[in-house]
Amino acid sequence: MKKSFSRNTALLLAVALLVFSLAGCGQPAPAPAPTTPTEAAGEGTKDFNGAELVVATWGWTAANVAELSKGFEEMYNCKIVIDETSGNADRLNKIMAQKNNPEMDIALMSQSFAVIGNKEGLFEKLDTNVVTNLDNLYDFAKDAEGYGPCYSVVRYGIIYDADAVEAPTSYLDLFSGKYNGVLSLPDMASTAGPYLLVALAEAQGGSQENVDPAFKLLADNKDNIAQFYSASSDVQTGFTTGEIAVSVFMDMNVPTLQAAGVNAQWVDPAEGCFSAAASINVIKNCPNPELAQLYVNYMLSDEVQSMVADKLSEAPTNKNATMPEDKKAYLAFGPDAVSSLKSFDQDYIDSQKAAWIERFQREVAN
């Protein structure tokens, strides 16, 4: 049985986590979005005389982030320069390496990695006199200590090929035997790995403090699992080649798979979907601090947030944002969908992740 996971990736992330160790769907009608960039920013915009604002993001989002930023460039007479440092850990390492002399201004990254950056003093708290659009975000998207908020959210649930297998009902159902040999699960070094581990533990009477039931379930079924993935591309390739037919995966990938000819369908598992939110962070002592704060406000505006689903295939975090009807079939839109997302104790998971990666490699991935 083929297992597509990377031991090196897992070990590198474990090291990164140790290096950065912590100290210690009905909804009301949305408000109309602004129709011009000036309305999104507010009155009295400032001319920044062609200043270059460097935004670090995932390579696969680079073009779309640049597209979303065009209104900002026009508004403030500046240039958005995209830094395509790929993975979250790589981006965080690069920011740490430049800590004394940052070359980047804004970092987009998964919330779980931003938490590490906040604790390491890499990011600046927001100026609420500038970032006034914070008031329009769902509560989960706001950082309690005032650091960068979440500008989008995706859900992890179950995606399956309806031409190949019947619809699963839950995470536990994936281990019923019906999906042996075609099942794809996240590697423990990935964003979703620890979340699924805790969800499986809780479904069997365990908890985040007692993940033994989940590790046993994974170990007992490891020969039936076709793929432990560490990158989205692994799953996309697996579906298109027929190597896999069901995966615990992100909702944003449904249209991509369908466009590739896979009859991909979405399932809300009985144990609940869990979110992976993307945050926007101002890098401490960055070259353009004022412009960076304005950029955060712009990205959180009603107008830009209403474009997030189309441009990024992710759900907006602004309560006033709109979304095309076809996106609502799989993205988390509106207060009901948002409130149903399963949440985790991120600080606790961060404290345990290196140990869980090592145990996963020893008991499951070998």
C-alpha cells in the first residue's frame, strides 16, 4: 500500500516547532458592500509616493493576492510586492531570520503558525484607530491580544469521489472498512493532522490530553490508508489518478477537483468540521508600518472580503461580506456555518505537536 508522506518534512517541522517553542446556514441579509476602493478605505487617503509594500504569502495564492491588492495600490499610490515563500514554517523561519532588519511588511499565514510568531515577538499589534474594519469580523477571527486577525477561513471535512465510493458519514466511518486502500489522511506534521487526531480521540471517549484512542485507531488501520499527505498537491494528484477516493481535506479544493474531472462531493462529518483560518500580520519593525496597518484594514473591508470566495476559494471572516451562491455549497458562510466549526486549544496543540509527530512516525507511519 503506498504511503505518500515525507518523514523529512515531519522532522523538519518538529525541529521548527522546538526552535519556536512557546514560552510557557440561514443568516440575516448582509449589509451592502462598498462599491469603490475609496469607500472601503475611508475618507482622506494618503499618497505614499510609490512605496513598495512586501506581502509574504503562499506561492499558489500569490497571483490572487496581487489581484485583490490592486485597489489598494491605486488608493495609496503604492506597489504591492509579493514574497512567495511557500510553506508556513518556511515563512516563519524567514521572518525570524530577518527579525533585526525585516525586509517584509505583511505576512499571510495559517493562524496556528501566527500564534507562534506572536509569542516570539515577530508581529506588531494592530492600531485600532487605523484598522477599524476589525469591528465587522466574526469573534473567532479576532486575536484576543490585538495581533493580526484572520482574513479568511477554510473547513476541513470529508471530500469523496461519488463515482468511486459511497458517502461517508463521519470520521470514524472512514475506518469501517468501506474505504480501505483509497483513504487519504493528513500527516501529523500538517496543519490538519493534530486536529484530526484530537477529533478522533474525542469521538472515542478520549480528549486532547488523552489521544491514545486516536493513535490506536490509526495504527490499527495504517495498512488500509493509501496516503498520509503533507501537501494539498498530494491529495489533488491522488484523486485525479484514482489512488484515493476519500480524504479529510479542505473545502476550498472541491471546485479544483471538480474542474479536474473528479466527481468530488463534500460531507459535513458527524463529529464536526474544523477550521484552518488564514491570518494577516504586520511584521514588527517593518519598512512601511503605517502602510502595513492600512493594508490590513483594506483586506478586512466589506468590499475586499466579498471578493475572497471568488479569488481565493476561501470563506470571508467579515460578517458583512457577500458570497456567490455556488460557493455556499461548500464554503462556511454566515453565522450558522461559522458557529458550527469545531474549535481546538491551539496553545495546547502547539505544546504537544512535536511529540505527536514523533509518535506518529514511530507508531503509524513506519
